[in-house]
Amino acid sequence: MIKAIKDFFDSYLIPNVEEEREQLEHSIRLAVVVLLIEIAEADYENAPEERHAILNAIQKQFALNRVSAEQLIALARQEHQESTDYFQFTRLINEHYSAEQKVKVVEAFWRVAFADQALHHYEEHVIRRLADLIHVSHSDFIAAKHRIMNSS
């Protein structure tokens, strides 16, 4: 009887650590993609190059296949439309990413902004603001910009 009660608690009441970890990882990925969409839309243009850059960035950064990446983008677009601020997204990145991972995110921001070969001042403003919100130093922000500019 005691074993049956223990099994019940183990299977139904103790949270599944693996499921929680996967959910957290999904939430972090979603947060990054929402911010990439914010940058792509900062210049009020819907450039196909920027959409393609988002797809490439998340496939590379998160090791996703095209279908999974497109599904994540679709979810992120919906989340982006419903959001009113950056905090819910930047908080997840701040809590769970290392400084190096945050710089990689800023590099992805720059890749999206430069994808259409034209950096709009609104895009740069949003990237600067997001870099500050995820606590990336100004020197790392500038270095990331130059790395992406020089690789294009």
C-alpha cells in the first residue's frame, strides 16, 4: 500500500524535471525569436532577407530543422503581436544565458538588421536598447556589430 502511494506521488505530483527543462528551453528560444522579429520590424518594412536571416539564425543557434524553426517563428510572431514590452523576454535571457550566449544573441540581432543591406536607425536603436536590457556591455555590442558587418 505504501509503495502504491509513493508511486502515485512520484508519477503525478512530483514535477517532471525533463519536461520543465524542455519547457524552459522552449520559452527562452521563443523569447529570442520574438526579439529578432522586433528588430526585423523596427524599420516598418517586411524584407524577405530579414525573415530569411531570422530563420537561419535560429536554425544555427538552436540546431533546429527548418520545420521546427518555422513553427517557432509562427509562435513568436503571435507572441510578438500580443506583447506590450520587452521585459518578459529579456528577463528569461538574463536569468538563463551566460554573457557569451547573450553576445551571440546580439550578433543574431545584427545579422537580422544587416540582412537587407540597409541598417535603419530604428533597428540600431532597438538593438542598442535590447543589448542594454540583456546586460551586454557597450564594447561587446560594438564588437558584435563590427564582426557581423565585416562578415557580410
